[in-house]
Amino acid sequence: MKKLRVLLLVHDLLLPPPDAEDLDWEETYPYQMELDVQTALRELGHEVETLGVGDELDVIRRRAAAFKPHVAFNILTDFHDITAYEAHVVSYLELIKLPYTGCNPRGIVLGNDKALCKQILMWHGIPCPKFATFSPGGGRSKKVRLPKGLDYPVIVKSAVEHGSTGLSQASVVKNDRQLEKRVAYMFDKVGGDVIAEQFLPGRELTCSIVGNGSRLTVLPVWEVWYTKLPKNKHAICTEQVKWDVDYAQSIGIKTGKARRLTDKLSKQVQTIARDAYKALGLSGYARMDMRMDEHGDVYVIEANVNPDLTAIEDFAEAAEEHGMDYGELVQMIVSAGIKYPAPWKAGPSKKYS
């Protein structure tokens, strides 16, 4: 394996300190993903420089000009605390002609917009729940109502934010009054467009993919479930579940290879995930979030581009189930980034200028 110079791009507040590898997990938790990737790259033999990126992007160009990396390992998921700017960071990497890991700019835009994502997938015949969107600029006189053909219950969430932002048990609504109240809450607390999609009781599945174009590695189907969830609660990954470790443990959160799936059904889920990945023009790596209803039908809920790469999280664990250790997964992501056919690669040009 060729040893590379890798510029690891992280948020400046999540830059691992020099002694991070000697610290306890409780201390490294905020930047554990960044530390895991950094450690894996170095153990693979690559020369790594980790750059904390704050409120300007020119630091990337300057560091790249000096370090001359073969690739940037990009784990920046927003810029100026705005998720929609994630794609702009990657566009900047393309403009300075620096190969990068993860999804391309157009794929990020399509994947991060839950409504647009579903429209494209449905056009391709990929099953998605019915939905409606609401914009904060609609005016007070315009009532928030479901369109014909979309029935309660629906789940209300941000159309553009990820990480379960604003999602709670109250997000599942059953009538017009609850819908109006929840949409108003999302406008006020989160901002931006809001999506209300058909709520599908059932199993929460994910399927992770690495690669570009038709050269894809589809990992085993994964599942999230709860062993101590009260009967009056919905089995959804709320913001509290995602970010409050004590609460998640109190309701018995479990993740692992999808339970009780026949080989035929497992392959069907993987095929749906692969088709969605290709339909959205994704590259690098991504995780498709899905739900299986009581009839065994599978629907794509959203595309999660550049998902969490922490060594103990679902993506890495699914790779291990597939037969790859963490280092092999990181190397596969690096290789996919170098091989991605970015537009600037079509002709000769001077880098980092």
C-alpha cells in the first residue's frame, strides 16, 4: 500500500490535543471520531497533518500548499454552524483541486435536503414515505394542513438539519392541531423548512455503502432497537436518544446486525440502499436510513452523507461484520476519495493556486 500525505480536516473545536491517545474515553468523547480517524491513518503508515478549521477556508489552501497532501480526509459536517454549508466546503476543495474523501458537493446537497431527496428517489421508483413540506415564509394566514393523500399520523422534522435536531416523541402528530403546533415549534427552535412525512411504525434499519459510481461495497444491514422503551413511546431515534448517553441507556438502546432477516430480505434492503445511493449521485461513503413496516415493506427515510466514523459506531461496526477492521475501512474511504473523478481531473491544472 502506498504511503500518502493526508490532510485531516476537522472542526477547530474538535481538534485532538497532542496527548489525546493517552487520555481516558470520558475526556476524548467530544472528538472521538476525529481521534479514531487520525490514529487509524497513522497506524496505516500515512503521514498525517490534522487541521482545525474555524470560520475561514483559506487556511486549507495555505496548509495544502505547504504540506502538498495527496488527499484531504474531510470530516467537516457544517461551516459557520450551518449544515447547508457542508457542500460549500467540499466545493472549495474542488476549486483548489485537492482530492478529498466523502461525498461530492451535488450529492451532499441532494442528500441533505430530505424533501428533494425523496422526490428524486420516488421518481426512480425507490419506496419512500409520503410527505409534505412547510416553509417559515408561508405567512400566518396560511394554515398548516396535510395535502390530500397524506394521512395521520405523520412525523414532523427539519427538512435540512440532521443529527435528529428538534426530533422528540412530540414530533409524531395525529391531528391538525398537533401538526400546526409542532411545525410552529420547529420554525421557532430550529428554523428552515419543515417536513411532515407518513409515520411508519416498525423497525429502524440502516445500510452503509462505500465507493463511487458502480464500484460500491454495500455493508450488512444494521438495526437500532430499544429493549426498555415504555409502551406509550414511539421507537424513533430522538435528539435525546442520539445525544444523551444516560437516557439512551435507560431505554435499552441496542444496535447490531438486523435481527431475523432472511438472506432474501437482507439482499432486498441492500439493493434498495444501493439504488438510492446511485440515484442521488452519492460518492465516497454514506448511510441510508430506512424503516420496515409491519408488512415487511422497506422505505428509505433519508440519506446520511458522510456519517459518523467513530470506531464504535454503526458504520464501523457494520464494516467489521463485513470482514473489514477499522483501518481497512478508513483506507477504503481514502482510496475512494483519491479515485473519485472530480471535474478538475479532466485536464491538467496547477493545484492549490
